[in-house]
Amino acid sequence: MTTKTSPTASSRGAQAADFAPWNLLANFGRLQFALAADSASALFRGAEAIRKVQQQAAHQASAHHEAAAQKLRDPREPAELLAIESELLRFDMQEAAHYWQQISMAAWKTQLEMMGCASHLLTAGAGDSFKPAIEAWQSSLAGSLNGVATRPTAH
């Protein structure tokens, strides 16, 4: 004499358990931790990209300055010395502009990736489990605000 529960009754019980406050809070904590881990991962990838830009710029500058130093070791005419110095200055200014452009691009991409982590939380259906709780909260707020709006003001 065992009683069988219908599949719809057990699924309703499971849905009700999903909306229990402790389950919502546990799910929120899990989602929050996943967002933090995704954001940290994006931040570290961005740091790697910036470090690669720095390393490449340092390597190019080192090679160019070494070549200029080699040229300056040999006796040169004053006009040639001025040409070497002006070429070095031109290279430094051009590469500095290129360096900062690459750094800002890497930072921009990192920021976009981190913003994407947060948008995944909202668009991937993760917020669906919170929908009933949020709607209940919003309706209670609307009800309490309506009650405040209809109160007469004291003079």
C-alpha cells in the first residue's frame, strides 16, 4: 500500500524548493563567485597582454638604442651625430605613441571582457531563478509605495 506521487506533484515540489530563500541565496552566492572568478581570469589575461606589449616595446627600444650606440662609437661628423640623435628621438616618439596605443587597446579589451562576464550572468538565464523572488519584491514595493502615495500630507 504505497502511495505514488504524480510526476507533476514532485516537479511542483522541486520548483518550490528552488525558490526557497536558502536556495536562492546559495545560488546567488555561487553565481557571484562565478562572476568574480570569470572577472579575475579576464583581468589576468589583460595583465598578460599588457606585459607582452611592454616586453615587445622594451625589446625593440633596446635593439634600436644598441644600434645607435654602435654607430656613436665610431668617429662621426657633427652632421652625422645630429642625424643619429634625431633618428633616435624620432624612433622614441613614434614608438612611445605606438606603445600607449597598444596599452590602451589591451586595457579596453580587458574592460570589455570583464563587462562581458557580468552580462553573461544576466543573459545566460542565470537570473531566471531569481525572477519570482524579484517580482514578489517589486510587487511588495509597489504596494507599499502606493500606500505612501495615497496618504494625505500633514500641513
